[in-house]
Amino acid sequence: MPNYKNPNFFNQRPDDTNFDLIYKPGQATPFSGIYRCTSCGFEVVSTQGHPLPPTEICPNHSRGWKCDHGAVRWQLVAAAIHLKANA
């Protein structure tokens, strides 16, 4: 679960269905933010347009991550908000 210090920097979006969608490894990242593996909970940061991590099984996430669950699927848990500067 992402940690944070100041809740003023986060907006809760209970009706935003983008947080309910599940993505496959290597699929283009739809929104910049933090994605969580639905099998084991490992989290990654991915930038919009770049591929989500391509690993197909949880033990390949990271050498330090102890997990032997199944297929990797990614779910958005925290989206970055990109604001345009006022001209």
C-alpha cells in the first residue's frame, strides 16, 4: 500500500472506475502512477505510455520480494495528476 505523509496531496475518487481495471504485464500504462500486482501486492511506478513491467510471474518482480503466487496482473492504486501551468 502506498505510504504518504500529507493527505492534502491526495484525492479520494470512489466512483472512478479507472481504479477497477486490471492490466497485463507489458501493456501500455494508461495513467502515470503506482500499480499493484493483484496476485501478491508488489507495487511499481509506471509512466503513461510506457509498458507496465513485463514479468509474468510474481517471483520475478524483484530479488528481494519473497512471493510464489501466480500470474501477474496490474491495478492502478494511485494516479499522478499532471497540471498544466497557467499561462
